[in-house]
Amino acid sequence: MADHPRRKAAAVHGSFSRKKLPTLPRHISIWARPRRGWRRWLRGWWIWESAAAGVSLTATVVLIALLAQADRRQQQAWAVGSTQLTLNTLVAAVATVIRTSLLLVVAGALNQSAWNWFAEKKKGKDSSGQPLEDLEIFSEAAANSWNSIRLLFRTNGRYIASLGALITIFSLAFDAFVQ
């Protein structure tokens, strides 16, 4: 082993040390192939919300195209089996798809906002965090409009979750206004 060229050079110059150099942790590797962002996004938790947003946008485009096609024309009825399918029926069905998929996205965003709300520290106050009751308000705001109103009052309308609460409240009137 003394014949190894590096050991000979180290012995001559006195710079050889048996101490191991520190290594990077396994998850921080210089030579690791960079991960592709879209693959991670595709497998992530937001895939259902992203798909629902896509469905909502697609259904909105379908609704606009359907109404543009029927504009200034006499309303027809299509026979489907033993029932009549009208433009109002199609509009109601597409509007329900839009509202349902949009509320799925809003519910996911409101639930994420709850965690952000608890992670945030009050500025200028010596506080140990937010009250636990807020978790219930955020979770229930995604489910119904009454709790969305409670969320608006709790956050004073100054938090990003207020936008989701407003969308939940206005979704009640969406179907009526689409008709």
C-alpha cells in the first residue's frame, strides 16, 4: 500500500490525513438527475383540484358555445329515449358541472388556507397561534355558505380564504342566474 502514488505524494508533502471528509446527505446530491416538475405536480396532492379546474373551464367553454349557437334561434327539443331534451336542460346540466367542479377547487384551497392560517404568526403580538375553533370554521366554510359567512367575519375579509368563502356563497345563486 505504500507504493500507491497518492500516498507517496502525501507522505512527501505531509498533507495526507486519514480523516474522512464530510459527505452530503443522500437527498442532496450534486450528481442527481434534476426532477421534472410536471411529474411531481402530476403525482402531487393538487391533481384532483387541477383536474376539477380543467373540467370547470372546459364546461364553461361548452356552455358559452352552446348559448352562442342557440342565440336568436327558436328553441328546439331533442328526443332522447322517451323524454324531451331542451336547451334549458342542457344549460342546467352544464351549469351543475361548472359549479360542482369549481367548488371542489375552492374546498381544497380553503382547506390549504386553514393550514396557512395556523402557520402564520401574528405580527406585533406575543401569541401562541390561532384558536383551534378556526380550524372548524375553515373546514366547514368549504362545505356550506353559512360557515363561509362565519369565515368572512373571522378573517375580517382580509385573508385570501375570503375569496373562496365568497365563491362558496355566490355559488348558491349561480344556477338561478345561469337559467
